[in-house]
Amino acid sequence: MKKDYPLISVITPTLNAGLVLEKELKSIREQNYPQEKVEIIIADGGSTDSTLKIAKKYNTKVYPNPLKTGEAGKAVAVKKAKGKYIALVDSDNILPDKNWLKQMIEPLELDPEIKGSEPWSFTYRKDAGFIERYSALIGANDPIVLWYKTYDKLNTVSRKWTESNVFQKDFGNWIEVTLKKERDVPTIGANGTIFRFDFLQSADIGDYLFDIDVLLSEVQKKGEVKFAKVKTSIIHTYCESDVTKFSRKQKRRVLDYFFYKSKGLRNTEWESKGSQLLILKFALDTILVIPTLSYSIIGFSKKSDIAWFFHPIACLITLFQYVIGTISFKVNKLGQSRDDWKQ
């Protein structure tokens, strides 16, 4: 790493994130990276808990996010950022080691054609909640992506960070990935993804930044984009062991997707003919239970953890929320309310 460290803008949208925010911010301020070269920008949707007090403690810049959602908060923060690189770090993320920022920007500093970088796995913590462990084991927060094969973190069963058909070149500490228009693009974007600031500027962000759509949009426009998967991880304290929270987040996922899609703001496509067939297979496998239970058993044989057996339940919850959410949106045309929302 060169001695003239580039400025990094870490952006975090918040809305009543007091229970998780301090661990995220502490892990950033403990980085082996000049802190004068790290600006933390909080876009807050109107928190009424300890969020703003914690943010002040860690010398962050706080801006209001009147639209409340995480996607709107990221758009607000990016427009305030001054860094060469923009790190999308959510309030329930924790940087796992003190050299994380250095590792993550290494490929970007070496190759100007690479538009961004992302850790290739979720950190597995044996003492974490079972839903967090389950997500780390499958390499995803939403189990349906296992049917799409577009997950973007290391999966214990496949031993791959994605099953999308992408071009990869291994450089030791990181993998150069070439995303092409005619191939599926993995769900790259959140949980520690870093983009070049000028790349995000060219993306013409409006009121919302849908992180997993950024690369997809660029691939659609340019035909090809280079990206780096760095051989490090990020802690995502996803739902811990709270099944109710998992269900609520799945409900939010589907309602928000349909709402923003109806506004012409999303590029991700779930309703194509091919996608419908995958959704049908997911539904059948989930209802029959045996396929999802078999997957749990295979996973358990790879790494013994009872968290694997949340998989059939996670799929049933996801199917239920996706069906109910689809019906609800067709009737009400509304996204998920953020009233009383908290991490």
C-alpha cells in the first residue's frame, strides 16, 4: 500500500440502529488506516433511540434521510461523500480485522479498470445467533438466491462464492471478476462493498441507491464490468436468532421490490419467464420439505452446526412472505412502512 492513503468515505444508513451501530463504528475507528483518511457518513431516517448519540461519539457526519429507507440513506450519503472510494457498510456489519480497509482497496489501487470490491464471504462465528450462522454458511441472507445461484458470498455446500457463470482470474489475495451482459450478475452490492466514487457518480444516482442494481445497470449499459472479490470476510449480525425479525425483513424485501419496481427504480428482474420457473421450483421444494431438509443434511455433513436446520423454516417463511407480500402489493400498491422500524 502506498503511503499516500486515499480518502475512504464509509456510508451507513440508520433508523433506530442503536443496538448494533456501536460495534460497526468501533470496528471502523480501530482500522489500521489513518483515521484522518476515513470519513464516516451517517444518513439517519429519524432515529428516536441512541443512534445519534453513538454516531456523535465516533466522530461521524450525520445527515437527515427524510425518505427513511436504507436505499434512500445511501443516496443521501453518497452525495455528501468526498472520498476516492465509497464503502457501503451497514449498521449491522462489523469489520472483522484491523487491516480490512487496506485489503479491500488493494485491487482498486492496483488496477484502475476495477470498479469496486467486495469481501467474498460472511464471517462465521460459532458463538453468534443461529440465523447469523445460517446466513454465513449459505453465503446469503435470502435463501431463494440458492435457486437462482446468484448468491455472492462463499457457500459451504458448493464451496463457491457464486454459481453465476462469471469470468474469474485469481490474483492470490483477490479474484478479478468480469461481469458480462449475457451472463447472470451475482447479487453484489451491500455488506462491505466498496465502489470508486467516480463510478457511482457516473451511475446517476437519484433519490435511491439500490446497491445490487448498480453493477447490473452498468453491465447492461457497457456490456462488461470488472470487479474484485477480496479473500476476506465481513461480519453481518443478520437477525442473530430472531425469527420474527427474519420474517419481517423478508416481508420488507418483497414489498419494497414491487413498490420500487412499479416506480421504474429497480433493474433486478424477478418476473421473467426463467425467473418464474425458478420461483416455482423454490416453492415446490419448500412445500415438499424433503429437498430443503436434504440440503440441511448435506450442509451439516460439510460443517456440523444445527443452524443448517433453520433452512427449511427459512424457506417456508420466505415463501409465505413472498406470496402474501405479492398479493398485498397487488391490492394496496404500497411498500413496507418504516414506522416503528429498528435494527
